[in-house]
Amino acid sequence: MSDPLSPRRARFRRFARRVVLVLVLLPVVLMAVGAVYQALGSRRDAARLPPPGTLVSIGTHRMHIHCTGTEKPTILLDAGAGGWSLHWASIRPLLDSLARVCAFDRSGAGWSDKGPGAYDGEAIAREVDALLRAAGETDPVLYVGHSLGANLGLIHYGLFPANIAGLVLIDPGRTVDMLEDFAGTRADAEAITSCGWTCWAATAATRTGLVRLLVRSLGSRYMADEVVAAYRAGMARPFTVTTFAAYLTFLPKTAWQQRRVEDLGDLPLSIVYSGNTRRPEGDETEADVAAWHAETLEDMRALAARSTRGTGPLVVDSATHSSIVLAPEYARTVAAEILRVRALLGGTH
């Protein structure tokens, strides 16, 4: 006797197979579409937003450096972890007419190629040293760093003191904060050699077009339209987000490397700090942040004291961690301090 439910079961099985097929194929189709979207977008960005400077080979890959002016000593600009050369768009015009100014992109950021894959402070310092030599910038520079770029400036001085005539550190990170979320030992930190799944996920999100889709609304109100366009394009480049994720993974290693740089001799040094660096996070109160800020400024005074010619911190009231370099009203104060330190080196003020 035939089963009256058999046709219904057969239809259900066919329907179920189709659903499973769609569930399997849909992600594949979406990833393929995203990959095409990313490839076309990258090609369009490369055509309409070429590098403003020069791509210089350092042997393993090319790095982007944009230099203007002729009067030495050169001011070298190093952006924070989430930035590159375009982040100096508000400060640079205030320096260009008085000095030779070079802004560069670290490997994997901005217009630079992806490097061999090491993202700790000493590895970056070696690449920047190679970049300066390959670009013909062999005279000592006034190294100006913001955020992580400031920490990298200190590490660079520790490895290559002959490259550095002076330092201006804008909102440098405290090593205690850089190690806050790391549960390992110093040996564990110094053993970090790869970014692991974090970078894998960041690369996958970029190659499938997800990052390009998400960054379409990114930008700062302090950025001019053309800078916003370049910023969005830069964030969507194949290795940008992966590079930024790697900086965070290697941050404990970078922190311990900075702690080895103790004596700054008579190096001209200035520390500039934002007056409104951060807001409360999680269960923190305004009082907690105020206490953190007071403690941070005390640490900055101790850092300045490592040089017999150290000054600061110069606190830029109301400036946030990002607006201190992006906002024109704060850029003027920062630029004036950079030029003041440069004058100590014999440059135009």
C-alpha cells in the first residue's frame, strides 16, 4: 500500500536540499562579489589617488615618503597607529615654507607596500632607517611622532641615535598602558613574532570588500574633502587594517623595547600632550579619567627629564588625542612647538 505522505516528504526533501544549497552557495557568491568590488575599488583608487610623494625601494619592498622644501634640519613626521602621512595635513602646511619636511608611511599603511611582516618598534625603526638612507635623507632629522609614532621615535633613537637631532613627542603612549591588557611576561612579549588569527580575519574582511563597505562613512570633521577621500581609500587598501591589527598584537613587545631606551643624554626633546586625551570607558568615572590624566602628565614630565634638554609636557587644552594633529586650531600650537625645537638645532623658527 502506497504511503499518501510520500509525495509531500519528497517535496520537502527537495525543498530542504535547495535551502542547504542556497545556504552553502550564498556566502561563496557574496565573497566573490565582495572580492570583485574590492578589486575594482582598488583599481579606481590607484588611478584617482596616486601617492603624493615617492615610492622608495628599501630592498624587500617600497615605502612611501613625501618630502618638500630644502632647508635643513629636516622635520620627519611619523603618524599614529591608525594613520599615515595624510594625517599631517593640518600641521604640514605650517612647516613647509620654513623647513624641509618629510612625512612617510610605515609598511602596509598609506601608499607603502606591505613589508616582511614584523610590526614591533625595533623592526619598524630598521625599516625607517633603511628608508631614510635610500631616500638620501642622511642628515640627522627632527623626529616628530604622534601617538604610536612618538613611541617609535624613542625606539628609533635607541637604535639609531645618529639619525636623530631632536624629538617632538605628541601624545606618546605610556608603556604601562600599552601593557595593560597583556597577561604575559616580558619574555612572552619579546617572543611575539606573528599576528595570528587577528590579522587573518582583518585580511579576509578587506579582500572580500567588507572593510571598503564599512569605511565609506569614515573621516573626521577636521579633514578637507580631498583628505577624507584619500583616507577612505587608504583604509580600504589590501593590508591597511591588517597592519593596524598587527600593531596592537605587537604592542607589548614594542612597550618593552621602549623601556630599554632610558638615557636621552642632551637630546633636544619636547613632549606635547592633549588636554582632553580620553573619555571614561566601561565603569570609569570622570574622576577616574582625571586621575589617569594627572598621572600621565607626571609620567611625561619624567620622560622629558631623561634628557638634559627635555621640556614639557606642553598641554594643549581641549584637544583630544586625534584633534591635536587634525584640528587647525590645535595644529598651530603643535607646529609652533616643532619649530621652536627645530630652532634649537639651528633651523629657522
